[in-house]
Amino acid sequence: MVHIRKAEETDRNHVAFCIAEGFEKDFSILCKDNQKVADAIAAGLHMERFYVADVQGDIAGVLAISDCNGRAAGVEKASLKKQFGFFKGVIAAFVLKEEFEKQLAYPVTTGYIEFVAVRKEYRRQGIAAAMLRESMQLTNYQEFVLDVTDINKNAIKCYTSIGFEEFKRIPEKHGKQKGFQERIFMRYCCR
């Protein structure tokens, strides 16, 4: 039985590990050890913005809903340097600052969904869809926006099945190195 709930402070390390595992390919440039990645990003998570899929006490998946007033994660340079070493830690801080902390240009009525991740052993069980549906109902936003890479076909299928619709594509800088060409932006309007 999956229970979707707001994340609690005691979930911090589990949320960080779920993100590290869910975005393993993205983080692998810095470090291939998911636990190290989790330890590096845990301090920067703003837990009040996260929701978790709890399966009998095990965090199976996470997502965050941010808005123009704040994002779900920040960069903690000391933590990144401690886990990745000085040089990689500085690079990680530079790269992640843009990805994690960039101000959102959406109105206050729009929730921005980010960090959708499901642990490997729980994938393909409908957990991401359940997290999206239930977490969106727990907020007061009038619409939701998210972005997904063009190669993440499973996520696109999941988002479309819930009612998200594509509204723009942006070519990715250094797409060849990152392994994808475009970011697809999708919107869900509450009715």
C-alpha cells in the first residue's frame, strides 16, 4: 500500500538517496556512488517542499513542488566539497547552483514540479503517477509546470497520462555531452 504524504525532517537522508538514485546518470559525471551523492545534496534540501511515497515505512519515491518564492534545493558548498573533493565540489556547486536555485519565472499560482524520482525496486508500479496526483491535490496552485528531457520516454508517458500537455521545447546547451537534445516543458491546468 502506497501512502503519499508531505516529507518530514526525518526523511531527509532517504529523500536525498532517492534523488541520487533517480538522477544517477546526471550525477555520475561527479560521482558514481549514490550514497556519496545523497550525502552531498542532503543538507541543501528544503524538506517543506517535498512529498514522499511511503510503502510500509520505506520511501519509494519523492517529488518536490516549488514556486516563484523558492526552490526545493539549494547548494551547500561545504557538503559538496566534503563528498566530492575540493575540485569536483567547486564544479558541482557551480553546475548545481543554476539547476537547483534558478529563480522561477512563473506566477505565484503555478507550482513547479521537480525531483520526481522513484527508487529502482519500486519503478513501473504507478508510484510516480500516484505521487503527482495526490501531491497536486494537497496544494492550492491553479496550474503545474514541469520539464523533462526528450529521451525520458517513460516519464513523458506518465505525465501525459495524468493530463500534462507539452507547451514548449528548449534545445539543451551541451546536449551531446549530457545525452539529450531538448527539455520538454509540460503544463497541467487544474479544473
